[in-house]
Amino acid sequence: MARTLAIGFLGLFLSIWMTPGYASEALPNFSHSSPYGKGWECNFGYSATQDGCLALNVPENGYIDADGDAWRCARGHQRVGDECPRIEVPEHAYLSDYSHRGWECERGFISSATGCTKLHVPENGFINSNGFEWTCERGYRKSGGACDKVIVPPNAFLEDMPFGSGWICERGFKPVGNSCEKVELPANSHLDYSGIQWRCNSPYLKKNERCEL
């Protein structure tokens, strides 16, 4: 009896589900069922429109991408509208996916209106890590298009900073113009952490540039 009722309910459900309004909608041409979105997806090589699937028009030197719903240009070609013309790579350049032009200049060359121009590196300079700029060697500072030698006075040492004089006075000396003068310590004093100023020893106090009790 129970089995008969179960079969009856199953038949009733199927008859309702198959009636118009309950049946699944017909899939658009060139598509397949999907549990997401509209319930269908276009086949590989087709792109979705509002109510169907349109075949991709892949130009010469193009290919369908991994997703299957768009196309890209083959390496060495760049998209211009609906075509894939060849990228013209100038001398001393190479193909690159990171440039809007599709190419970049080799190390030691810089891009110009006509292509890639050799970078002029002055004496005592070298091409830096980015490949299209130059830096002066240690002990030299950039001055226009040249590298000028840093003149280090006595009691000083080179400083690797792109600004300032290019040198620092040794501890116990202070900069005065283009030289380093010795810091004169009064009695009962010592150099502070800066190395160019002094403080009084405890319990002395600073008075008129001296240390007094």
C-alpha cells in the first residue's frame, strides 16, 4: 500500500514538473547548463550576449584565451581594434608584456622618438640597477651630466648620501666651511653622542662655555 502511494506521488510530481511553466527553459544555441548565473554558459569559442552566444571572431595572429570567451594576440603582436598587427621592435630593444608599446630598450639604452638611444655614461659613472640611468662611483657626486670628485678635507670621511657635502667630520671635529675643526673641550667636560658638541661631567654645570660647580 505504502509503495503504491509513493509511486503515485512521484508520478504526480513529474507530471507537474513537466508541464509548461515548470519545465526548464531551453538552452541557447552553443551553450551548456551551469549552476551559476543564468543557468547556462557559452561553449568554448563563444561569448555571451544578453540572450545567447556569439561566435568569437578571432583575427589573424590571434588565439582564444584559456577562459574560452575572449581572444588575445599572439606574442609579438599587439591588439589594435579588432586586429593583431606585428609589433615593430627597434634595434637594441626586446619584446615586453609590461610596456604599452610591446617592447623595452635593452640595458644601457633609453627610449626615444626614434627607438632606443645609447645612454651616455660619464667618466667615473656606471649604469645603475634599472638599466636606463647612471650613478656616480663612490667618492664622486653627480653634477649635470658629469661626476665630480668629492673633496674630503682632513679629519673627515666620505658619506654615501645624494645630498649635502658628501663628507662628514670625524668624531671630535666639527664642520666649518669646507674644513673640519677640532672641538675644544673645556676642563671637566666630554664629547656628547653627536661627536661635535660637549657636555659637562657630573656634578659640573655649563656656565659661559665652561664647566663649574
